Amino acid sequence: MKRSFAIISIMFLLLMVSVVTAATNSTTSSTSSTSSTSTDAAALVYVTSYSMDPEVFYPYEEGTITVTLTNSGTSSVGLSDADILSEKVHIMNKDTWDTVSYIGAGSTLSYSFRIKADPPDGTNFALFTVATIDSGSIHFPLIINVDSTDIKVVVSETPDAFTRSATESVNLTIINPRAGEIKNIQVIPVGNGMDVKPSTKYISSLDGHSSVDVSFSVTAEQESDLTFQVIYDNGDTQHTTNVVLPIKFGTDKSAAVPTVNNVALTSSGSSYDITGDITNTGISDANGLVVTVGSPAKGTGTYPEYAIGSLASDDSSSFEVTFTCTDLSSVPLVFSWKDDNGDDYRVTKILDLSSTTSSTGSRLNTSASGSSSGMPQGGPGGMGGPGGSTTSLFSSNGSISSFYPVIAGGIILVVGIVLWKKRKWLSAKLKKR
């Protein structure tokens, strides 16, 4: 009986050991399987893309780096402690990513870092890293470019010369020598005594290593500096650069030049009538040419303004202007026209008519050409043509009394020559006496 009990006890003990061993093996197998599953899930999370705004940083400039991860597995994965490791990059919002974030199966997750890039210029290599909850960390290399090179703005096209009240075209060229794009470009012209159109030019973006031309119409009433202020964004940071164009008045070598000849004046009562010939001695055509008088003279009567129309280069026409004036010593004759681009030109020539007034209304004709009494050639230079000179229309009253000294001198000279040639004959006659 005792022997049978002992055998049964041994068999029960062996059974218990077998159950415990099986349970232990089952638990170990389950733990190993769970660990393997977690490792496999984390391995399916990886960086699919990253972006930088701006693409290229100025030294000490702030910007944004965005890193996107994708989970291609079938279970979610917990991520924590996202960071960018670099001695030249400082994260401004590091506390944002201290919490645990889960990326679901088949989903994406993006980390945005606000950073500041340190000098010097060059390429900085950084490392993005993020830890997984049940496995190791995920790492990805980043390249951050720093460049202090500024954009260039140059005045690429200007007229030969600016003239008062004339509209001229000015072109700017904006050059981006940087590798990255710049955005929200505004060009704002600023200057005293001038009208510039458009008042602001906007360009949405300019790629790296490219340029763009910007055109303006400038009408200047005085000499001054025209400053073009260029404002642009590199990422979220605004930058400004300026270029200055000095506006100096001069003579447009290609402009029309009105030249007046054969001027005649007729007076009748309190009004006057002036006629003459006008020739375009310039290179360009004068379109819509109009002749009138300026202050203190005032146009009146039949022809207060005389419209000639288009006057081609080397072509001529006649004009007639009627006016009143209390002082004929300074009568401005004003010529206005447009060039082929529609730009306005205005030239004033000063006439001195003080010695030509006729109380009976008779017509006095005289040539307006010549260096002493002629009308100076006009042009965009302003008063009296290029250089602003003024020449009197008439230089004498035409009286013969002004030639008396010349005639007397000529008679004396002739008598002297005759006496010299007859000196021997006269000497002989005197000896005989």
C-alpha cells in the first residue's frame, strides 16, 4: 500500500513540473513574439521628405525646417523627443516636441522646427532624430545652407538725357545671385519733383540664380535723386536694398529740334502778329507740334495757338501766332510736341522784338538765321535750345546813319592813296611856282 502511494506521488510531482515548464516556455515565447512585433513596426517608420523655408539662410536668420515621417506598417508607433543635432543650428521651439506622438498605420506625421542659422557662409550638416517608444531611434541627415550674399539691383536702361516735363522710360534689373528663391518683391520709386508710374511694382517670386526686368515711366520737373527701394522676403524675414538714379537735365541727342527762320512781325492796335518758318533739324519726328507764346505775352485773336501737326526730321513748315504784350523786350515763343513714344517735349525760345515795333502796322521782314541775329536752334535743353542760351531776334534798326563813320573813313583812305601816287607830280608843280 505504501509502495503504491509513493509511486502515485512521484507521478503527480512529475506532472506538476511538466505543467510549470510548459507555462514558462509559453510566457517566454509570448514575450519574445511581442518584442519582435514592436521592433518590426518601428522599422516601418521612416523619413519621406523635408523642406526648408527659406531654402538658403542669411547668417543669424530665422526660418523653418519641416520633417515628414511615414508609417508603412499595420500598427501605430509612438514617437518622442524629436530634435535636430547641429552646432550651427539653434532650435527656437524645442519644447514643442517633448510629448509623445503616435503615428498611425499608413499615416504621416510632420515635425516643424523654428531654427536660427549661425555664420559663417557655407553648408552645415545636421541630424534629425526621434525616439520610438518600443524600439530604438530614427535618424535622418539634413543639409542647411548659409549665404550672406545680397541681391543686386541695377539701373539697366535710361534715356540719353532727361528733360524737364518729358516722360522717359527707366528699366531696373533685379538679380538674385543666391541659390534660394526670394518672395514678395516690391519696388517703390521715391523722388522729389517727379512723377513715376507705376508707384509700386510687385513680383511674387524670383528663383535663385535668375533675374527680372522692371520698367517705370519717369516725368521729372526738377533735378533730384530718384531712389528705387526694393523690399523682399527670404522665408519669413524681410530685407531691403536701394539703388539711386541721379536725375540731371540735358539734351536728348535723338530728340526733335525746332529751328525758326524768316520771322516777321506786324502790329495792329494793341495786338501783334508774328509769322515765320520752322524746321525740324533733329533726328526724331515732332508729333502734334504746336506753337504759341508764353508769359508775359498772351495769345489772342485768330491764332493764339498754331497747330502744325507732325513735322518730320529735316522737314519745314510755317506758323502764325497772334498775341498781346506790354513788353516786347522779352516775348517767349513756346513749342510743344510728342515723340514716337508719346513722351511730351516743351521748348521755349525768347524773342527780343523791342526794336521792331511798327505803330502803323507795316510788316517788317528779316531773316532769323545767322549767328548775330538768328534764332538759336531749339531742343529739349529748354530756354533758347541746348545750353539754355538766349539770342535777340533783331540787333539794329536798319538806319543808314550807322554807316557814316565807315563811309568817311573810306573817302579819306581813297584821297590818301591818290595823293601818294601823285606826290612827284605835285612836287614838280610846287617847284615851278
